[in-house]
Amino acid sequence: MKAIIFAAGLGTRFKPWTDKHPKALALINGKSLLQRNILYLQQSGITEVLVNVHHFGDQIMEAIRINQGWGSTVSISDERDAVLETGGGLKRAAWFFDDGPFVVINADILTDLDLESMISFHHMQTPLATLAVTNRISSRYFLFNEEDLLCGWRNTKTGKERIAVPAPILNEKAFSGIHVLSPEIFPLMHQQGKFSIVDVYLELSASRMIIGFDHSGSKLVDVGKPESVAVAEALFV
């Protein structure tokens, strides 16, 4: 199995570090976010990894070279010409993936989610996409029906909501930035250039199975702001 780590973001919420560095190289107890996620994937036997780069992408590529991929075979998807967001970045990376499912993870996510269990769940359910979610408080939620199938999306801060599949009960669950995907998704992505994978999921959920994998109770830190570093360092040694 292969994986892609999204590391191309501008990291605007993580200033001042991101004025001179990519967020993926921010240190948590002496190890960068990128290194930690590569090692996390290794725990599930995933050693073929693609990293997309844009903001200070040369620094990421140099870190990978100097550290010899931290024991993994790491390839680069170069977006230095234009950042493509999650959907566009994934579409550009289609060349890397073969016929089997693969893992997608955001570089700024740290978790002890049992990834092997999530992958096994994906194999059993055979959806187009399996999305890691929890019941934590957030301002943005995916909406699932009682069978944990994706039906919509909601931003409680702005009031914006998109319902793709009406259901009598919609459960709010916060996305953890980890996906297991079937490569069948690539020919279904008609969007071009810069776009969000969320838009793809909402569009396809009406005709394809996109399912949630609830890992509430796992450690999870979105290292999105400088103040989250202390939280991450308390949880991940």
C-alpha cells in the first residue's frame, strides 16, 4: 500500500514559522511533522510515500534527501508552480497510485489512530472513500446518516451547509484529515486546477459510498496554530 502526505499548504495560521519555513518541517519534541507522519505510516507497513510540496518546497525536498526519507521511499509531487489544494493536489498525484487502495494524510495531523483497523474497515466495506472522523468539537463537520454514509457538510461558524443526500437524521462528525481511498476516484474527478477534495466527496456521495470511520477516543492534534505545538508535545513524545 502507498500513501500521500499533503505538505503543500501555505500554513498562514502557523506564522511566524511559515514566513521562512514550510509547516511540515515544524518540530514536535525534536521531530518534524513530516518525519512523524512518515514514521506513523511505517507502523502500518506503508513505506512508499508521495509528498506534495509548494510553500518552501525546496526545504522539504532537502530534508527528505538529507534524512534518506527517514527509512521510507519518498517521492515528490511538485506544486511549486501553483498550489492546488487537496483535490487538485490529489488529482496531480494520480500517477503514483496503482490499482489498490491508498492512504491520504495531512502533514499537520498527529494521531495514534489505528490505521491498520481503518484500512481493514475500508477493505471490508469497499467504499470509494473512508474518512477518519471523531465526535470532537469543531466549526466544520461532515454530516452522516445512521449508516455512517456521507450526506453533507456544515460550517457552524458561518451557517453554510451543503446537503448532498437528504436523510432524516444527520450526525455531525469532525474530519481528522486522514482518508483511505480507492483509485477509482481519479476518473470521477472532473474538476480542474485548484479545488478541495471536500467538493469531490460531496458531489460523489449521491452515487458512491463514502463512509466515516469513527476513531473517537484516539489521540489527535491538528497542529494548525503555534499554540497547538505545546498540546502536541504533551501527547506525542
